[in-house]
Amino acid sequence: MHTEYIRILSAALLMLAVVTGALSQQDGRVHAGEAPPQPERGILHGYGDPMSIRSFTELCTKADTIIDGVVETDTPRLMPGRHATVETDFRISVNRVLKGPIDTREVVVSETGGTVGELQLIMNFPLLRKGDRYVLFLDAENRPEIPPVPGLPRFRAEVVFRAFKVEAGKIQPFFRDAFQGKYTGLTPDEFAAAVAAEMKQ
């Protein structure tokens, strides 16, 4: 089971300017006497509430896959369901697999947040950025409502809490440093060796 989850604050839902039109149409069809659904719009604020990682060993062993890769594209999409939510799909070009059976050079990683049309979901953490390089500790995507990407493995959202950025050839915490700088400044090769050492324990 995925150890991180997203809670969309009920108070934030009230900040939407216009949302109800499309949501009232359960089957997606306009019936006689009904007005066509209006596009969802407005600004929604969400809160990502991760479970704490107690150790680097736990971070490494709980991840289904660990990759070193570069964000090539970002594609936001509306989530299915009654409440307006946006996720962004990031296509990652894989430089190196540190853990997992990936045999492809690309994967898709999703995060909550982004903009679709006039609807924007702003989370309390930054999204991955196109063109940047990261080491990502990923969970396999197992939500049945998420559309597959033919030929590419999908991985679960909220990697920001378990991501390291590679900047100027050095490892940097992307959002929060749970390890008091222990891995900051390592080269990607040194960081990969640290991950491999944890996997042998």
C-alpha cells in the first residue's frame, strides 16, 4: 500500500470560483431541460501529508523502484471523480535504475497538482520540473482509474517527498531533507553506491 497520501482540504474546495456545473453530471450527458456543464475553473489549494521516513534504509527498501532520470515532458490532466482534482504526468528519461526491474528507457511519474484550462491546483510542495534531473524513490501505480500509457510503466504520485535533485553534478534534497544533510553534495555515483549498500543490508 502506498505510504503517502494527499488530503485536499475541504476549506480549499470552497475557494473554487465555479466548479459545480460539470460535477453535477454523473453520466457525462446533458438531459432534456438541463444546461450544458460549465468548464471547471478557479484556484484550488491542496495539502500533501506524507508519512515520515524513519531512515534511509526504510526509504530504499520500501520503494518499488529507484531511478536516476531527467524530466522530458509534463502533461496535466483532470482526475476522474466528483471533486475537481488535477494531476500532472511527467515522462522521465531514465539514466540509471538503482532498484527495480525496469527494462525501458522511459517511465511516467504522476504528481498531484497542475493546471488544466482555467482550473489550477496548487499544492504545498513544488512539482517536478521539465529539464531537471532527479533521483526518485517510486511506488508502482495501482489505482484503477488512472489511464495507462501504452508501453511505459507508471508510478505513483507524491514523489516530491522522496526525491533528490541532481544539480551541478551533486545530490541536493528536492523539498525536505529528512537526513540532516548526510547525502547532500554526493555525486550521483556516490549516492547510487549508498543506495546499493542499503539494499544489501
